[in-house]
Amino acid sequence: MELMEIIAKRRSVRAYKSQEVPEEILGRILEAARLAPSASNRQPWKFVVVQDPQKRRELAKAARGQAFVGEAPVVIVGVALEPERVMSCGVPAYAVDLAIALTHITLAAQKEGLGTCWIGAFSQEETKQIVGVPDSYKIVALMPLGYPKDAPGLTTRKPQEDIVCYERFSE
């Protein structure tokens, strides 16, 4: 699959088969995250890979009861190790760094025939307790990962001329 095809076909998956993800495929997906760029190349992250069914169910409860989170055979928890670091432009570095790495995960998963869903609706405190993340760190997202039960439908996107400006911002 070509990169633009992978990007165009990627969808948020909210229904997963119970089929396990082979370790070699999971390894390639995690390698894509490891290779992601980060501010000053610090790679200030950890990825907690949760495969235990009970822990996945607990994560689903912490994710406001989104049952599909626990049904995926893998949940990747993206953790920022430097949540206080702010880039000189005033933007928190962790949000950008983890967004890039998690996007690498979604695209690598799509290439492998797997689905993902970016989960931002979860209890920070409960999730930290479930996976043992210290208070000084911040969980950025939960990412269920697995084989889709069905093909998610097409999503509409704004036309390029609505989102791109040249030389100067315009509304």
C-alpha cells in the first residue's frame, strides 16, 4: 500500500475481532512510534502495551465506559514523560511529540490491516492507577488496536481550499 492510500483509508475503528495481534506485527507498529520525530529528538514518551483482558476492561471503564476499548486485543497507552516542557513557541511539547508518535502507530497499523481509535475521553487518574503511571507524568491518549470487525464507513473531510491559506491567514 502506498502512503497516500494508507492515509486515505485510515478510519477510527470501534469494533474489533478477538483475534490476537501477532508479536512481529505489534513490534513493527511500535517501531514506527520509536522512529517518530520529537522536539530536540528527546523521545520523551513511553508506550504501555496492555494485552491483559482484565486490564483492558478496566481501561474501558476509565474511558467513560467505551466498551470497545476493552474489546480490542491490545490497548496502547501513550505517556508523556515531560509534561511541563513547553516549546519556545508556547506550545506544550508533549502534546505535539505524542501526537506524532501516535499518528505513526495509526498509519503503521493501517498498513498491517489493523484498526485503531484515538481515545482522549478517559480519566487521567484512573488510567494512571490501572497501568501504574506516576503522578508526575501525563497520559495523552489510549489507542485500542486490533483487527476491525467490519469496514468502517467513509468519513467526510473539508475541501483543501477550506483549510489551506497561502502566504497569509484568511478566514
